[in-house]
Amino acid sequence: MAASANSFLVGNNTQIPSLKPKSTSQSLLHLSKPNTVNLAGKTKPVSVRCVAATTHVQDGARSGSVGGSQERVFNFAAGPAALPENVLLKAQSDLYNWRGSGMSVMEMSHRGKEFLSIIQKAESDLRQLLEIPSEFSVLFLQGGATTQFAALPLNLCKPEDTVDFVVTGSWGDKAAKEAKKYCKANVIWSGKSEKYTKVPPFDELEQSSHAKYLHICANETIHGVEFKDYPLPKNGILVADMSSNFCSKPVDVSKFGVIYGGAQKNVGPSGVTIVIVRKDLIGNAQEITPVMLDYKIHDENSSLYNTPPCFGIYMCGLVFEDLLEQGGLREVEKKNQRKADLLYNAIEGSNGFFRCPVEKSVRSLMNVPFTLEKSELEGEFIKEAAKEKMVQLKGHRSVGGMRASIYNAMPLAGVEKLVAFMKDFQAKHA
């Protein structure tokens, strides 16, 4: 008889259900004396063995503080990206039966009390992390940041209104092109001619006098360009796509009208889009705005107008808890700065063998693009790194080279291993 993962086998191959351990650290069954089981009215001694052991959660397992288990790789993907190991193990332990509810989060009604407690706590913890003022709404949506490229002009302006764009990479460019369908999008600066390697001096920006908002991409995932400070709109509000540096450092939310981003890089799995929008900007959507893109609809329904990405929101909530337990975003930023410094210093110290094209003052703490002096070796670099359990280092198809995405969940040990590999690779091929 085949045993299930949730059963014990007794000596005569009779299968009886097991009790689930109260915590994931209980991975073995300990018996202090011979046990008996009554079968058909007869008492017989039996031997008991555990068919499937549960996962053991190491004490103190946390992103940035441990190197990860031996079974897992160091995942440098740009998104979907690595999640904190302790968050994954927490989700694993809750997957079958969330907090004694008798069901998984994936099975819950989004209008039931169980899920309401999940989404409300997620919002509360995010507000605490980013110190979000009460005059801002937090929306948990779907469709990725790309959907917001249309939702923003539809909610914030009319077809005849002007919107200014500072384009520092591919995502800013895509946002401007999509906005042209719904307003007069005006690109006031673009770094395309210099292959997106810098941020312009703010005092040189020629903003439109009547622009409804000024749009930036706070961190360009593909090109590795990050705003270290933010421009002041001459008129209107500042809007920022923060998909790839969301919750990586403190941000003064009050400086913005809207902050938005996909969760799949720093705070959760793919499928969740977070929009932080000032409340006085809600309720003026264009008539053609689809109901699923109308901020007012989602705000009035507390992000529950239709079925939201429930499990994704739950995972985001676990990540928010983890970030708070680490000491908040100021502590998280220190860890991210340390990792980034280590990698950039290795690149700069390679005497040109490795090169980062981005202007030093605006290099991203999250996405580090780099090339090899001998470009023909890049394929071998990526292949050999994968053998050492460092994966997803290939650069975006539009720019080539390599890219190491070192989000919050990438432990310092992962960056240390990458740097050591880079030095060994250079020694072999220089």
C-alpha cells in the first residue's frame, strides 16, 4: 500500500493518519516507549516511521542575514525575483491551513473575515513602512505597472491636458508612449541618445507651464539608472513608477501625487500592483475610463471591487512584516547600500575587465548592469556562474551583457559569492 505524505505506516502495513505538527520545526516523530494500536479488537505492538518529514525552519533565517539553504540558488533575476527565504517558509507552513481556519489563503472568499484581516494588515504595515500620510489611499490592483501607464492619464487628466515625462530608460519611454493615447504626452528630456546612462540636472528640465503631472521612473530595471533625489514639478504633481526600488529605502510620500509599482521585484510575487494615490486626485477619471482602471471604484471598494490577487497580497503582507522586523526601511537601505557598494567596487577594481556604463552618481542599488571587456566571454560567464548556483545574470535582451538584480531579498552572501566568482573568472581570462 502506498503511503500518503500525511500518514504513518504501521508494522503490518496498515495506514493511519498522522497528526500535523504544530510548527515547521517539528520534523521528526519521537517515541519514548513502544506504542500499540488496536486493529479489529486486538492489541498489537507496532513500529512507527514518518513517511514525509516537514521542512525545518532555521532560527534567524531572514533575507540579508543568511546565505540561503544549500538546496536553493542565488537568484539574480530582475522580476519575478527572489523572495525572503523565511517568508517562503512561513507561507509553506500556512499553505494547507491558514491559522486554523481550515482552508488555504488561496481558497478564501475575498469578502470573508479571514482575507479582510490579511489585506487590512498588509495595508497597515505598508503605511507604517513608508510612513504614508492619511491623505493618501493605498490600492492593491492587478495588471502590472504597464497597466498604470494608461490608468494614470485616464484618472489624472483630460485628453487636451499636457503631461511631462523625463525618460531615463525603457520603462519611462513606454509610459510616455502609452500616455499619448489619452493626453498630450510631452517628453521634456530623454537619455536615449546616450543609451540611458544618466539622470538630467533638474534645473535644466524645461517643464510645461500647465502640465498636469511630471512622470519619472524612479529606478530603471533594464538600464540600472536610479533617481537619488526627485525633481519638483513646476505645476501639477510628481508621479513615479517605483516598481524596481519599491520599499528598498525610505521615501517621502508627501512629495508625490502618485507612487505605483509591480510587486514582483521587491515585495511579493507577480500579479499584484500597488498604487499609492493622493485622495484629492481620485474621482476625476475620463468618461472612457474602463471600470477596472478607475481609481475611485477601487478606493470606494477597498481594493475589493472584484476578486483581487488574494494569495499575492498575502505574500506582500508577509514581506512587509519581514521588513518591519528588520528595523524598517532605513535599516533595509543600509543593507542594500552595502551589497551595491561591494559589487560596484568589484567592477571598478577590475581594471576595465568588467564595466558598468551608468554614471556613478545615479547607479541603481537594485539593478547592476555590467559588460565584459571581452564580450565574447559573456556567454561563458553566465554559463559558469549558473554551475555555481548563481542564476539569471544575463542582461536584458535589448541591451545585452550581464545584470545582477540585488533586491531586498538577495542576501549579502549572494553578492559576496558573485564578487568572488568575478575575480576568479578574471584571473582565468584576463
